[in-house]
Amino acid sequence: MPPRVDAGHPVAAPARVHRFTRAERWVHRTTAALMGVCVVTAACLYIPAFAELVGRRELVVRIHEVAGVLLPVPVLMGLASRAFRADLGHLNRWGPHDRIWLRAALRRDHRRKSRPAAKFNAGQKTYAAWIAGATLVMLGTGLLMWFTHLTPLKWRTSATFVHDWLALTIGVVLAGHIGMALGDPESRRGLRTGLVSREWADREHPLWRP
């Protein structure tokens, strides 16, 4: 990146570090797109105002089913990437600093030293684990609802109950996730370009050594 010029004097551009590879960014974008389709189509199926506006319920159901079945595919394809597998290891590895981060978050303590984090902080790890588990439950219950002739009525009724209420919970959690992302432009830049500023990395993820 060329240096900027300020009043005739060159000023060094802020140092940037590599955070995500192209494969990792593709997995995130594709998963987000499929999740978005699932959420929008679910809203069209369960909220009367949206259902009346869109119509064509059978088509919306089919789009919802296909998007739901495809949801795990980007992650499975991402396993071919060494960097993606390494990030899954980071997300699944918890240390003493993560407990410190969570305690600080519960106390709403925003001081830098009170929230130590490696490449991913404890909040991101918690969200990743929760959304992965929720996606698998939604896939399983959705398949039970889809192939109605293969399961007893009691199973389908239970699956519908879990699917509907978990969908509502996912919508709330996703809204919080998007809200957090909107409040952190540098984090969004990392997912968009793969690069983040060294200053941001040192401030938000001081234990990360890229």
C-alpha cells in the first residue's frame, strides 16, 4: 500500500496484518447468504403480513428446504482449506484468558486489559459453537418435517415445536451478531478483504500472533 502524502510529506499507511484467507471469507459469505435465505423464507412462512405480501407459499417452502439442506455445505467444503481447519481449532480451543474475557463481558467491563483474546475472543467462540449446534438441530428437525412419511406423528410434532422455537432464537441471536458487526468496521474489513490494521489486532486480540 503506497504511503499517503500530508502537506507535502509522506505519511506511512497504517500497517495491516492478514486475518482471513479467500477460502475462509468464501465460507463465511456463503454460509451467511444461505442463513439469510432461511431466515427470510421462514419469516414469509410464519408471519402473516409477509406471507400475504409474497404469496406462492409452496415455492417459498421449497426454497427454504433447499437452503436449509445446503447450509452445512460451505463449512464442509471449507475443510479442504488448511487455514480454515486451523481457525476451527482456534474456535474450539479455550484457555484461561477466555474465562477472564467472559467475566469481563458479564460485568460490562470494556477496558482493554480486562478482555484478553487470541485470534477469536470468547464471545466469538461461544457464538460459533452455539450457531453450529443450532444449525445441526434445525437440519435434523427440518428433515423430520420434510419426510413426513418416514417418521411417527409424535416425532414430527416434536420436531415442529423445536424447529419453530429454535428458529425464533436463531433470529434473535443473528440480530445481535449483525449488530456487533455493524459496530466494528475493522472486523468487517477483515471479513471483506482479509486484512485488518495492526493497531486493531493489538487492541482487540492482544494474544494473537499473526
